[in-house]
Amino acid sequence: MKKVLRWIVTVPAGVLLVVFLVANRAPVALSLDPLSTAAPALATPALPLWIWLTLFLFAGVGLGALAMWVSDHELRVRAKADRLELKALKKAAAAAPSPDPTGEPARNA
């Protein structure tokens, strides 16, 4: 069921993406100068719009992944501390004397 649903969603989305990218193939120069539209001081070379869209999409995904990785730093540090504590507790439990299998408390001689 999940595979069918995945195909029902991804195939039309892929078709729409391809149609969108083909429809936006006119060359576009991006300008970062809001004051001069005729001769902008900061302008990019004219590339098809789909290239710009794809570049910004990948840049956004990459920046989002980087932000998630940086924000999870504290969690990773805590997880490492927990792993080390668990390892120490297992080592201490292995070194401790085993209890009497009958369940009786140990008697001092």
C-alpha cells in the first residue's frame, strides 16, 4: 500500500517539476541592485531560470541540513556522555560480585 501511495504522489510531482523547469528555460540575469535596473552594479550572468531555481533549492536544502546539524550539537554531546556512562556502569556491574542464586542475603563470616 505504501509503495502504491508513494508512486501516486511522486510520479505526478516529478512530472510537474519537469514541466515547470522546461517552461522556465528563458535566460534571466539576477540583479542585486534595487536602485539601477538598466545597469545594475551587482548582476549575475544570464542563465536559464531553471538553473537558478535548482541552485537556490539545493542551497536551501544544504543550509537547512547544516542548521539542523549545528542545532543538534548539544544532543550529540549528551548522547556521547550517556554512552560513556552506560559503558562505565556495565563495567562496574561486571566487576561486582554476583548475588547468591538462592536469593538469600550474603552472611559475613
